[in-house]
Amino acid sequence: MITIGEIKKKIITLLNDNNILDSQFEAISMISFSLGINNQKAIIENDLEISNEENRTINKLLEKRINGYPLAYLINEKYFFNEKFFVNKNVLIPRQETEELIEYFFSLNSKESMKNRNILDIGTGSGVISIICKKKYPHSNLLSIDKSQGAIEVAKKNADIKNVFIQFFLDKIETCKIDNIDFVISNPPYLKQSILKNLQTEVLKEPKYALDGGVDGLKIINKIFEWEKNINKNKALQIIIEIDENIKHESKKLAESFYPNKKVQIIDDIAKKPRILSII
């Protein structure tokens, strides 16, 4: 028999040997998930013995992690905005940059000003943007689209867990007929195809469709603007989009061509990298 303390030490050592950061946190996460216990118990119960079967379960997770499988997919959870969300291989893993996208959106709009407003989340993935926005603006109407059935199922599950009502649609932006939208917020695919092959192994485990922005990184962003012009009839008061720093000039130029009478800005994130395209 092996104890939690012993298996914890083994996991941390192997993760460090494979240059995986936050080894202690990841070890605790894998142990607590495998044993069905909370993180606190996994931290303090070092002398608790685990069965051979439980040991094998933990080792299987560890092997996958070392081979580049993301921790969030292994334990089916990711914290975002200090809340736990369900994730799986059908959705992009929520990141800090998207938290900053939402924070910027919040900085522009008071709770009172969003009453009865229609907000569209394009490419909802796990649904975190819609859910956080609905909790911030409970009297607004949240609509979300994604072309992946698997993603929509994850987003609906998270909305149910968080007890918020959001209208989800299985659709592509190029065929979307939703109109009368006041605000658009999106974390679309924005990476240039030339960049994709150079991504970290674990990022390549995430859905390619959620990363691939075409040759110039602007494929989906351009389609968002075309939908807003042709279907929404330019009714959006604000369009807030997460971008990659490598397309900051191109995305700003594209936005200005569609919105010559709006204020188009590139907003830096906390690391001083240009990550938000703001059209207001």
C-alpha cells in the first residue's frame, strides 16, 4: 500500500522532471479527482493509505499529463473568474486573457445600463463568457452561438450548474440569423495557421477549430463584422473581441473599414500585450 504523501511526492517529482509548472497544485488536483476527495484533504492527509486500484488510476492520469494532455481535461474542471467550470476536450480551456476581455467589457457598462439589452457571445465554447456576463447583468438577455454540438452541450451544462438562463444556438456566424443585438463579445479563433504548428503540445490537444483563424488570423473576425453589417444592420453599440498580438494592426484596420464612424482601439492586457479589439 502507498500513502497520499508518497504518491504526491512521486507526482511532483515527475512533473518537475518534465518541466510542467505548478507541480504541487497539479499533484493535489489529480489526487483529489482520482480519490473523490477535496483538495484540503489531499493536502493534509499525507498518511492516508490508498488502494492499488486508486494508485493505478492516479498513475494513468499522471502518464497522460506527462504526455501533454491538459490537466483541465483530465480532471474536467477549470477555475475562471474564481469559479469552477466543467470542461472537456470539446471546448477551449478558459484562460486569463479571456477574464481580462470580460473585465474590460464590464468597465464599459454599468448594471443599470444593460437592462433588457441583448448580448451575443460568438463562439461560446464552455459558455464562461455568457455565464459570467449573465451573473453580472441579470436583467440582460444573453445569447450564445457555437458551431460545435459538443461545445454547446458543455456550455448548457455549465449554465445549468450556475443556474443562469442563456439562449444557446448551434450555428456558425456566417449562417447566423440572430439580429437586434446590442452588444457583441467574443473569443473567436484568431491564430494564424502558420502559428498553429508551433504551439505547445498541450495546446494542440485543444479543438483546432477554436484556434484556427485562417491564413491571416482574421477569418472569423471578418465574418463577425459581415454578420453585424448584413444581419444585425450595424445595431451593435459595442463589439469587444479577443485577439492575438500578431494581428493587432490587421484587425484594427479591418475594424476601421467596417466601422469608420466608431472608435476602434487595441487594448493591452495586464502583461502589456495587445489582446483586445474594442469597437465602441
